[in-house]
Amino acid sequence: MNRSYFADYCGRGPYAEIYREHSGVANCIARLRAERARVRSILVLGAATGLVVRDLEAAFAARAWGCELSRWAHARIPARARRRIRRADLRRYLPELVRTGRRFDVLFTSAFVYFASSELPSVLADCARVTEWLHFYASTSEDFEPNDPARVTLRPRAWWRARFRSAGFAPTRSRFLWRLA
């Protein structure tokens, strides 16, 4: 994802102006508060330009760690946070976290739609090994972003629910927030 991807994000405008609509960060914060989740550590897979990291850290007074694949986006993460956000593919980053025994209270992502469906079982299994809460807010076949050809796995919510359950997550009252069962 380069500058042009973020300049006209989902065909709607600059990412910096509309990211809250597409990231689900407000939903994540509200749902975790409603669940009275203890949030001391956050993992963001697909941190983009760091705006989501900023919002999550401010809401929970907790440090966020994570990764971002795009060189362009990663370079725009403020230096203070960039030290904790590695420029890496989450398919390689997650197994490293598992190997080193890292754990986080919350995992926030919308990046799963960028992978082929065949890649998701191992990614979700690793997610279950590193977090208690998973917030996944992204396109489904019911409400996908039509001007974002990079999103390749657009499936119904029921399909996603089955994947999360198979990985060991249980649903909450929110269709976006999952808790390790």
C-alpha cells in the first residue's frame, strides 16, 4: 500500500480524515469499556499511519505494539510509537510473538481481509496464542468497501464467526469483539 492507497482510502478520501469510519477504533474502545476489559497492553496488526495506535493508547493509557507492512504508512507513524510498531508482514510477525511468549490484553486489526482465506486458520490460531480480546472490524460480503481491490477475503459475517470460533474465540455482544474462550 503506497501513498495513493492512503490518499483516496476506499475511494472516499484521505485516510487521515476518514480512518475512524473504516478502522472501527471507536467501536473497539466502547466495547472493551462495556465489557470492563482490563487493557494494559495492545497489539495492532496493520497499524497504518499510527492514528489507531494513538487513539487506543489515549483511551486506555496503555502502550501499543504491532506491525505495518506498508513502507509509506510506517514512515508516517510518529517516531514515539514507531519504535514499537515494526515494519513487517503480520504473517511473520505473529509467529515471532508466539515463539517469544509475548501476550497482549487486546489485539486490534482489520487486516485479515487482505489475506487469502486459506491463510487465515494459522493466523487466527497465532492470534489466540497472543491475546485475550480480539477486535476485528473489516469488510464482509454484506458491507465491503467497493473501491478497495486490495481486500480479497470478503465473506459473510457467519463465515468469519465460524473462523474465530474455530480458533478458540467466543463472541461477545458486539459482532466485532471476541474473547478467548
